[in-house]
Amino acid sequence: MSEHASDWRGAGACLSADPDLFFPIAIGTAAADRQVSGALHVCASCPVRDQCLEFAMRTNESHGIWGGTTPEERIRARRRNLRRSARHACQEAQESRAS
């Protein structure tokens, strides 16, 4: 693990929280919804929320609450980024053919 990664992790608001809070097991149940809500509440005031989310996106974390996002939110963000990249590549290809 890089030094940068350990720097932000040591400053997380979740440091003193129960790790299980961020990894609900029974998704879609009232108990899991309360867990997710509690985790998001911790993330809301976290000083390293952006770094946490960046890490989760870069490493394709598919489970748990990271950077104030659920796995579903990260999947949607990845899809948006892929579509955006594909559109950009297509536009560049069209522009290079036109010149």
C-alpha cells in the first residue's frame, strides 16, 4: 500500500466506527437501510471523503460504502464515465478524419 493511501485512511471519520456499518450484509432490508444511512451520515462530515471515493473508483470496490457512495452509485458513476470516454473518443476520431 502506498504512503498516500495510508495518509487519507488515517484521517477518515470512519476510523473509530464499527467497520461492519460500512458493509451491510442483507441489502434491501430495513436493517441494511439503517446501516447504509448510518454509514452515509459518518461519511457526510469526513475530511477525506473525496480521497476515499477516488480510491474506491480506482480499485473498482464493488462492496460497501466508500466516500459517501453505495455500490450502486459507484456502478452508475463508472457507466457514466465509460459513456463519456466513449463519446470523447468517437468525437476525436471524427475530428481526425475530417482534418
